[in-house]
Amino acid sequence: DLLEDCGICVVMDSATDPTPPRAPKGTSRSPHKPQQSKRENSKPNHKQNLQEVRRKGRMDRGKAEEEMTNKLKNLDLRCKPKATGTGLIYSDVYSRPRCLWDASHPECPERITAVIELMEKEGLVSRCVQVESRAASEEELSLVHTKEFINRMKSTQKMTEEELKSVSDGYDSVYLHPDSFTCACLAVGSVLLLVDKVMTSELQNGFSVSRPPGHHAQTDKMNGYCMFNNLAVAARYAQKQHGIQRVLIVDWDVHHGQGIQYMFQEDPSILYFSVHRYEEGSYWPHLPESDSTAVGSGPGEGYNVNVPWNKIGMQDGDYVTVFQRLLLPLAYEFQPQLVLVAAGFDSVVGDFKGEMCVSPQCFAVLTHMLMGLAQGKVVLALEGGYNVESTAEGACASLRSLLGEPCPHLTSSGAPSESALKSISKTISALYPFWTSLQILEGGTLSEAEPLPSAVCVEKNLKTSSGRTGLVYDQRMMDHHNMWDSGSLLMRDERRGVILLKKLHHPELPQRISRIFSRHEELGLVERCQRIPARLATEKELAFCHGLAHIDTIKSTEQMKPRDLYRLGDEYNSIYISNESYRSALMAAGACFNSAKAILTGQVRNGVAIVRPPGHHAEKDRACGFCFFNTAALTARYAQSITHESLRVLILDWDVHHGNGTQHIFEEDDSVLYISLHRYEDGTFFPSSEDADYDKVGKGKGAGYNVNIPWNGAKMGDPEYLAAFHNVVMPIAREFAPELVLVSAGFDAARGDPLGGYHVTPEGYAHLTHQLLSLAAGQVLVILEGGYNLTSISESMAMCTSMLLGDVPPMLPSLLPPHPSAAITINNVLRAHAPYWRSLRIQIPESLRLSLPSPQPKSKRTSAGKGKKSPRQVTPAPSPSQRSSVTTSPASPPSVQEDSGLDELTQGLHSLDLSSSTSANSSPTSVPVGGARPKVKASPLRDVTATQEVSPVKVMERGGEIPCVKESTPIKEEKQSIPESAETDTVAMGDQESCVSEGAVGYMKKSVFELVCGAVDMGGDTMYVVDPLAWCPHLDSVQPVPPGGIDVFRPCEECGTDAENWICLCCYKVLCGRFVNEHMVTHGQVSGHPLVLSFADLSVWCYPCESYVHNKVLYEAKNAAHLAKFGEEIPPIN
């Protein structure tokens, strides 16, 4: 009636929508059972039936093509076969050498035999791929040793005992046996063999249980029970034989591996990390170069890392902290292609030489941490260890991790000692000028108050009936839907002179979970998981966290009429309600309860819950931000109810929005540690509350147990999230020692998400998940929260599930240094929580930061620290016989030949100015729903009313960056019932600058199109200025332009029209848009091809993202079309 009173002609377009339509007001039809829409004048006749048959045939053919395309996509011919299996090498030859003149010598054959016997007893040997050892050749030994030295050692095979003792006395802490040379050659060769098999993907990782050890051996001398330097030879061999450029050597033997340090201290292609007993130089090998100040020299400066312990009795917390706060940040910046471990177990409790108190279980955790590097290409080689029982237990613990078993609980505190913190701080200070990952720390004094008590978990020894991952999903959770979607939008069609109603979609779509589940099926993840049934939570269970009045209110919505549902939803912040919402929310909670129970009772190892609606915004007595009941909080309370009330639960929330509800529920509780990483923008990003800031640490006995990491002012991605994990999340979590980890896994910080605006990659989420699996004996439940790009959330959550299943973390895209704004946030959190958590108290002089060169502008984030040059090329040092001065530059991770296949789009992201907005509006407010961006007003200098056709590129050059175009997207429109209270909000008017962010994730009562396109009055005609996406996750689907170029005058291939045609950038078919016969729309639905280019204005539209896109990947197609249309090329897209 309102439209008729206004004299508006309404054209109702009811073409099939790619997203199953929502029920109009007053209906309760489930959205996952779409009904077929009917056209108004659908009288049956022969012609229409024939057209329908032809259309069906095209769709069937399209489906077959799509199926074949998907199969071809999964066949990546460039990839090496997926590596599986753990290699184990042992030979009886290793037990032959012994000291002929000292029967009690600690380096004895029993060291090896005890390890293998325990591995066999625990059933580990049979689970490994047993590899026959081989001897290293003299040529291979000469990669790091001189020929004279090799020949001298070779001659010992025929020496008498007296001669052997005489030669041995010429070295430090060495004995020789006639079989020593043979055994040492086999020890080196076994590591080389594992390197071959790991680098060629025959094996995923490996363990060489061999002797003699090697890390003390030097270029031309034996030392410390070592003849040849096993890992040094292996590193050079890997570089020569397999062409890799970066090798990380981790040495956790209690003695410093000075032999490795000497060989590589001038080489930036080898990062050597050693944590060892030092005691200010009084412990063997008594060298000043074993101290933290020895950081390498020349080109290798910064690539030698020594962490010297100055006290005995170091425990698990000391070792885990140095790995977390120092080794991992350096390793992620270095990005090794192979990890070699000098696995000495003389720091295990009970070893009389090491005198440390590290548990065997700790080495399982350390090994797991290293498996996140180099795509899991990790090779361990036994070094020291002189209590045979302790050595055997430590070696078995490491092997269990290599085999993919969950990390055990640690038997001692996760907090580091004061002595350890001093040693770590000194090493970080020495390396600070060379590594940007360390320069996050601002320095200065941190609190020395008495920290919170550290917990120790009791190992329950639950025997899981299956080592599988539990997965819960039920499509009935799709019943919750928005009956009005986001309302309808009045739009003017200038060509036809009518007003159209455009249907818009609320971002919290039912299809979110079905798309995620479908992607899991496509990747074969579902069949690898154990399905867990969903159930409805009871009202009694809801009362764990919510008031009865709130429960009754939401329950009453089952019987409400649509008008009442709308009004109730309008009372909350960013909530829509249907009659099915209550049961869907009950099922989301109940599904998580069943998953938690299955994990805690040992039925499954860990779990993933593909559930909706989300929960973390729900307060005790109020729905909020798409959330009715707080699923993660309820699951924590449920887990405590079926175990014990003091069960320690970590809730890690990486949704881009702060989980206000979760924080408020637990802010006075010391049994639940809540950590949230979220976009904050100084309180302007939803939920727009100061409660999300870093200084809100909890209350009462819960003080210190609420950790907010609020991001401001930049588009955060993998570097920032990893930095937060390394410096805040994991150190605090290890001290807390959770018995269950719940992940509020929103994926709206993923790249391509229209609301979050961040750039976390699926690979980034994989690494975060891998790190969390080292907690709580691997008892981790990943619960879906937000995320509104269907492709991004599907890929990201699939990556998380892959990690839960024990797959190896993928290679990360090349990492930039974290944004300066992220460093400010992290330091604020460190200062706020140092009083509570000892592991945060890394003390470095404030003068260190001041001594660094002036920082570059934010738009030019460099990847090198002080004195660092371009990290693009690193050349290994030559062998001893060829050694000369090395001229390579120190480097953080260089790009290498085998990494050249990294996604070009990711590389494109790195060239963006991440510190500035892509729009003209720099206000850090929430990004509105649908990928909306702040408007760019049209320049008054543009002659946009001219009838002459002008190149959009020239318009951009004259008036600004963003073309002013008439609405020409190939999206269908559909009439939608509008609630009375919402009718006034449907017409796009006004500036976004005057809009107030009212809802969750920036969801506003205004229409999406109003926010994307600014309405500009041009003499009576309404024009729109569109700010396109600078990137979207579907750009990799763009195919090269055909050899003949693009003919912008081609007619539609289906109906022959030459009006409003588009060309598909995947298959280059030309079809008409929505104002004609919608053939391009149909093509997009059937083929799944996402990106199309308009012949009218040369803009590119992405169907899944529902937005224009402007990226350099599109240059070839845009340039070809522009050349055909205007006879000239366009400038490159930056």
C-alpha cells in the first residue's frame, strides 16, 4: 500500500536465488529444505517445456563439469606425495664400541640397548617404519670434516688398545675402540638416510637411535665422546643433496654443542639453538663462547642462539618457556625447511651428569612444538644421556610425539624459575637487534609481585577406545533462520525506469554450518572422524550459566507470532529470532556437551563441533550478537559437573569480536582461564565496550584469569596472531595447566571475511590449533562461533580439524613482521598480566629498543632487524676443504625456489599498506554487514551525467581511486515482506559517517547496499560510488585470458542479447545479467564460478563475496576488455 501511495511501480523478481530463500513473514519453513519458487506467468506449453528440458540438460552438464573440476583441483600435480610414517633406525653395531680401559665409562652400549628395549616393550618399534642403517661415505664426512682428520680416524680400526688410548688422550673426553670408526660412520649415515626419506616424503619424520654422539665433534678433532658431527654433516648434506636453504638445528643436550656452533657460526643458512647447563662457564666444556653473548659472527651474526642455565635442577617450566618465548618466535621468522634435533637426554631427572629435573614427558611436548615447523620434517638423533632408564624414557616420549600421540600432562609446574627467566632475558637481549620477532618486546621493568600459583595436572592414563577425533554436526541447527533476512531494499533501475526490491541476506546464514560440513566431506575429514550424536541441552544444564527468566523468555519464542518475534529480537543487540531458534540453540549446546563428555571419558582424543547459533556474546540474562546461550561457557560448566568442580578449563576465543558474555560469566572464577584475541579499535568495534580492553584482568579470585588481547588500528593476520600466541597465550596457558581446552573458534578474522576485515589464513589457524594441542594432554574441543565468508570459514575450520586428526601443519605464507600496533597491544597485555604469570617476565633493557634504527613508516613493514639486508638469498658455507669468506646476508626467512608456488594472492597481500584503510574514511568503526565499506563521495569534478561512454579507468584517474558506476551487479532481486517497524529503513539515504554502529559485528538496521554504495544526488538521478574489495579468497579461480582476447561486443551465448552482458573469468563464457534473462546468474549457480566481468563498466563481481573486487590478479582480463572497448590499455593495478 505504501508503494502504491507513492506511485512506485514495483517489479517483483522471483528468480531462483543461489542461497535457499528465507521464509517470508509468518511462515516457519526450514531454510535447509528449500521450496521451488514459481514464476508468475507459468502456463505450461510445449515451448516452455522444451526450454526447461534444455535448461535442465545444461545444469546436469554443468554439475558434471563442476564435479570433474573439483577432482582436478584436488590433483595438484606440483605437490609431492603426502608424507606418512615415522622412521626408526637402530643397528646392533652401535652396541659394539666400549671403553677398553674403563668398564664404568658412562658412554656405554647400554645407553642404546635400554632405549630400544623400552621402545619395544611399549609397542613403539612396531608402529615405526624400520630403516636399515648405512655408513656415511668419506665424501659425505668431508662436507664438514677435513680429509686428514677422516683418515686419522679411519686408521684407528687397526690400532692396539695402547695406541687407541694414546690417541684418545690427545683429545678432550674421548675414548677409541677398533669399531669406533665403523660405528661413527653408521651414526652419520643413519641420519643422512632419514634426511633423504623425509625430504623426499617417503617418511614424515624420523629418529636415529645411534651412538657415538656427535654434537661436540669439530672440523678436525674429536671431542666429548664424539668422533664425527652427525647433525652438522646432515645439515650440509640436506643443502647439497636436496637443495634446501634453511636448516634449524635444535640442541637440548645438557652440554653445549660447541662443535656445531663452530662449524656454522658464520653461516646464516643454519640457525643453531642450544639450551645447556653453563654455570657461568664452570660446567663442561668450560667455554666463554657457550654464553648467550655468542650470537655468531660475520654473515652468521644472529644465527647462533645459546641459552645457558646457571643453576642445576631446571624443570619442565624452564625448558618449555625457553622454547615458547625464544625458539618458536625465531623459528617462525627463520622458516626452516628441515629441523634436526640433537636429542640428548642427560637433562632428564635422574641423570647424574646433567643434574637437571626435567621429566621425560617434557620432551614429548618439546618435540610436538618442533613438529609445527618445516611442515613436520623433523629428524632426531640421539646424543647424550647417561642414566639409561631416564634416557630410555625421554627417547620414548619424543618418539610418541613423532608418531602423533597427544602430549602428556607435565608432572611439574609450567612456570619458569627466576634463574631461567634471567638466562632467557639475557639471550633475548643479545639477539634483539637481529630478529624482528623479538623486537615486539619493548623492554623495561615488569612486575615482580608474587604470581598466581601454578597448577600441575594428574595424569589419568585414560585408554581411548579410539585415537580418532570426534565430530558433531546436525543439520537441524539450520532451522534457526532470519525470517526477514535483512529486509528488502528499494533500488532504481535507470534503464527500465522502475524501482526494484532487492533481497539481502543476514550474515549469520544457516548455510554456514552446511558449507563447513560439506568441505569436511570433500576433504575426507568426516570419514576420518568419529561422529558424535547431537542432543538438546536441558533447562537445568542451561541454568549452569543463565538465569531462569532468560531461559523462559527464549523458550517462549517457540510459540510466538512473527510480529512478536521481530519485536523481541529488536529489544536485543543484533539478534533475529524464529520459532526454531530455541531448539537450535539447545542443540548447539547439547552437541558440545556430548563432545566434551566423549573427550573427558576417553571415547575420542579431541573434537570439533560444527554448531550454530554462536554463543560467546550471550550474557547470563540476555541474548546478544547472534547468540542466545553461551555454548562455550555452558560446555565448561558441564565438563566440571561431570568431573569435578575444580576442573581447570581454558577457553581460547579467537573470534574477531570480544566474547563479552564469556568474560562476564567467568570474571570472578579461577577455575576457568578466558583468553580472547579480538578487534577492539579503542572500544568502537562490536561489542563496543571497554570491558574488552587489556586492563580488564578479572575480579576477586578471578583476577589474572581474564586475558584480553585487543587489536587496534591495523588489519591483523598470521604474524600478529602468532606473536600473541608465542608471547602471551601459550605461556599463560602452560602455567595455568588446563585439563580441557575449549576454542571459541570464530573465523571472522579470516582473510576475506566481510565483517572482520583481518587476514588470518587457514594455514595460520592450523598452526594456532597445533600449538593448543600441546596443552591438556591434547584434550581440545573446537567450537564454531562466528565467520561470515562461507569459503573462508569452510577452509579455516577444515584446517583446524586436520590438525586435531594429527596432520602436519602446512607451510605458512611468508610472514611479515607484526604490525607496530600489535606490538603495542602485546606489551600492554604483558604489563597487565606480569603480576599474575611468571612466564611473562622477560626483562630486557629499555635502552635496547631505543638503540635500534628509527622505525620505517608503517606502510613499509620490513622483515629484517638491525643490520639485516634482504633475506632473499642465502648460500650455504662451503666444505672445510673449500672454505672461504662467506658473503651471504643475514636473513629472516628467504623465499626459495621450492616456495615459489606460494599463492600469488598472498604475496599480493604483503604489498598492501596494512596500516591504512582501503577507503577514504579512516574511522576505525565496525565493518558493516556484507563487506560494506565507508563511502567515498563522488568528486564534483566528474561529469557523471554525460551520456558519452567514458573509460572507467580515466574516470578514476581524473576524480579518484574508486569508479563511480551505476548499479550493474549480476545478482538477482527478490521481493521480501518487510516488517512494519523496518519499512522506513529500506531506502538507501544519508552518509555512513552519520551512521551509528548498533549491532554485533557492525550489523546495522540499515540495508547492506546503503552501506556499500553511497547515494549521491546528481540532478535528480541517483548514482552510487562503490568501494570494491582489494582482495577476495576466490581470485585464484581466475583463468588466463584466451589467446584471442576478450570481445566486449559478443552477445549472450544463451539468448543472443547484447544488453548488459558479463563474461565469466573462469571459463570465459559471455552471458546476460539479471535485468535481461539472468543467464550469467544461472551459470554462476550451476558451475560455481565465482568471478564475472561486466562489459558495461568493466567492473568485476564476486558471487560468494557479494561484492565488487579490484585486484592486480584481474589486470589481464580488465586490460583486454578495456583494449577491445576503448582501443587503449589501462595502467597496471597496484
